Amino acid sequence: MKSLIEGDLSNNQCSQSEVTDLMKLPNNDKVQIPAAKVRDYLLSLTIRMAATKARFFMSFGFTPGRWQQLADALREHALANGVAQQKQTPFGIKWVVEGPLLTPDGRNPMIRVVWFARAGTTPPRLVTAYPL
């Protein structure tokens, strides 16, 4: 099954491409997941914009004290799931990966994870993650 990736072609900011269900995130075994992004953002209840995400991830057993557990689960998510969207911009490539997240409590919710690689660089770096 193929899906069309939408892009803003009117100003040449990105290009349209097709992504198959089987396409995996490039360099998915080398993704960069900064500790601060997980510990101080995705699992932070003190940042107003991130608190909803933090409550979501914590409800499945992730904790700020063991933030590496969420980082490992996001790394596994990148390996196990296919790319749902890809967008080329003047700054690099953005990928969206959707699928179940392995969690400490075993409920494994569906999430969307956004990755980005600057033009001419690899591997993809975590931008954000949130529930579907």
C-alpha cells in the first residue's frame, strides 16, 4: 500500500514523494536520541507544552529517573516500524514513523515519532514523539 506525502510545492520548500509501508527510516540503527530531549522534554511535567506528553508516557510506566528506558523504546520503534511520511525541506529531511511503542507495562500504545536529518548529514535525530 502506498500513501502520498504532501508537501508545499508552491514555494519549492519541499518535494512530494511516495513512501511504501515497507520503507524503513534510513540509518535507523544509528538514530540520535539526546538525553535532554527525553529526560527534560518528553518526560518533563514542568514544561507546560510537554506535560501532556510526559503524562502520556508516564501512564505506560516510563519515568524521568529511568529516562533511558524511553530512549531505548524509541530506538526500537525506529527499527521496528516503517516510515509513514517523508518531507524534503531546504534544511534536510523529516521522517514520521508510526507504530506501537514497547512500554514497561506492556500495553504498547500507537505513537508517532518525528525524526530529522540536516542536509548532507546522517543519522536521523529525534525531534518529538506523541500518541496517535
